[in-house]
Amino acid sequence: MNEMVSGAIVFNGERSRQGYRLNRMAMSLTSAENRTRFQTDEVAYMRDAGLHAGEQELVRRRDWKGMLEHGASIYLVIKIAGAVGHSLQQVGAHTAGMTLDEFHARKGH
């Protein structure tokens, strides 16, 4: 399950099955009503979505890389990030193990 391509985590069937609950919860955040419920009480929302304690902890810590390693789709991780006010660049920096400034410098921004 530790498949990597050029340092990137491969999202495959096994990983997708592992991250199903997390991905399902993230997908639900496409609804403005659900985002509001999530922002109001993250713990209750995640519990109601069926996330187990480890998955909830990944979200609480904003551990984007951990979510990807657990089986979350990057596209759905971005939905969680947006719901909590984090940008795509912040997620990218975290997953690369960099500060946002380091990430911007590396990407030529």
C-alpha cells in the first residue's frame, strides 16, 4: 500500500476502499448546508458521517498528507481544506513538508 510515483501517493482501488468514509464525508461538503454544519460542529459532523477516531483526528489536525496516505482523494481533501479556510497551496506545502513560503519559492510564485 506504500505505492509512490515520483514521490506522489498513488490513489488506487485499495487506497480508495480504505479512505471511503473520509472521501464520502468530504464529498458531502459540496453542499453549502453541510459545510455550515461541519463548520459549526466538526466533531458531531464527522461522527454522524461515520468517521472513526483516527480519521477524525486526521481532519482535526488538518493532516492533509495523512489523509492522502489513509486513502483520501486529493480532490476531496481540497473540499475539506476549503471548508476550513485552507488553500490548495497550503495543502500542497503541507504534503511536501514545507512552509507556504518555501512552497511558493519552489513553485516559482
